[in-house]
Amino acid sequence: MLSQIPTHLIAGPLGAGKTSLLQHLLAQRPAGERWAILINEFGQLGLDRALLQSSTEAGVSLAEIPGGCLCCVNGVPFQVGLGRLLRKARPDRLWIECSGLGHPTELLAQLANPPWQGVLDLQPLLMVVDAAQLVSGAALPDSQQRSLPLAGLLIANRTDLLSVESRQQLADQWPQALACEHSTVDWGDIPCHAAPPATTHPPAATEQPIGQLALQPAQWQCHAQLAQPPYSLAWRIASDQCFSLAGLEHWLSATPWLRAKGILRTNQGWKTCNLLPQDRIHWQDSEWRQDSRLELICAELPAREQLEEGLRAARCRQ
């Protein structure tokens, strides 16, 4: 029987830096402590697991639930996905990354009730917010705004982009916020309840969760949610397809979106991006090699065929 697993919910708006926070925490995982990570993404194609995979090692198990916020999918995918993850991983600690379009308050209520009551030991909510948004006084999306008072740790990210005056304003207006750059947070700053008594667990299962089937050479898959806003459009592309980095940047600059996230094989190696509209396009190196993945979340109904035609045109010429 699993019981009283310390469980941390990470919330925050789109692009605030939740996945980056997990990457930094993974690098600080206490020796011998087994972690399980459940990732929720709004879009139909899971990307965060690919982005996190290079940060994981033995003792860390990952699972994804794409296609909507955890508390808005009738509970069934969430219950099944979380139950399967816990049975396989038998973790000492659980992390749940909530979609930036999700509802953290409702999810916390679900986790505090059966069948998770007694199984999970809910820790203080972690909330990642762009520091500039806090300083400007701009309201967060409604579901995130309602969760703000529940935050056990409010992380004001990207303070490196603030002026000296704005940093002082942040300290004056939000003294409880932990200011950081690139979601770099020390393990010692994570608020935790007292750990339950140590128990002896049987070995965790070693097999990986069943993933998506490998793509055939030159194969493209498109995953779309175009029924209601916000819309999502994502592509999974065979690894033999190589893109021009300059072509991708031109395509992204000419396309309206609320969020763009991807991991792609380019003429300058495998690269990742995680962008908001106001961001300068920035690429990071990636160790992922399985396939290329790119997802857009849009406020307006995207022109699917036109966008894919433009994306195909961004491939390197043979």
C-alpha cells in the first residue's frame, strides 16, 4: 500500500517557467529518493516529457496526460494515469505540473479527496509567475489568479529582464515572492511538510510507460484541437526531416500564437524552444533524438493547411 507520498503541484500561467523549474529540481534530487512526475499539457501532443527526458536518470519516472487540464477531463484519464504511474514508480515524492490553462484550485481539491486521500501528502502549492507581470499589476488568467492566495511559494521568474527600479518595486509589492532567473530555485527553498516515517518499498518497476509508435521515414503526424478556443495545433515529424533554423524563425514570426513550444532537428543540431509572443526567439540544445515535435496554442482559429505548408517549406533543401 502506498501512503502519504509527498506531492507537489506546480502551477502558473503559460510560459511562466514550470518545466524549467522541474529541470532545475531534478538536478538537485536527493540521493536515493525516487521521484515520479506527472505532466499535464493543454495540447494534444505531449512535449514536456521530451523536454525533460534529458534531465532524468534512474530513479525518476515520467508520465503525461495531454489534451486538457487535469480536472476537466472527467477525472478518468487523470485517475488512470496517476494510478498507473504510482504503481509502477512507487515513488518517494510526486510532482505534478499543471497546464497553464488548467485549474490548480480544483485540482488541489481533487487530490485531497478519495481515492487519493491518505495516499498523497499534499505539500504547499508552488506557483511560477513572470516577474514583469507581477510588477505591472496585470491580472493573471482567472484560474491562476484564484490560485495565487493558495501559493506556499510564489516564484517570480525572469527577474533578469527587469530594470533595477522594477526589481525594487517587486520586492516592495511582493515581499513573499522568491525572485529568480530562468526558474533557478534551490531545493532548500521548496516548502515541505515534515516527511512521513521511512518505509521500505519493493523495487520500482523498470519498464518505461508505453510511448508513441516510432514514425516511418519522412512521416508527419498532425494533432489538432480546433473545436473551441484556445485552439491547439501540433506536429510530430520523423527524425530524418531536418529544418532550417532561419526558416523556422521566419515561420514562427509570421504566425500568430499564444504559445509556441518545440523540439526539432535543425541544420544546427537538435534544438528546443519554449516561447510566448513577446519573447525573442531563443533556442537551446537538446539531447532528444526520437522525433521532432512542435505545438502552437492559438487564440484565433489557425489555418491548419497553410501553417503546415509553411512549416514544410522551412525544411532544409536536400
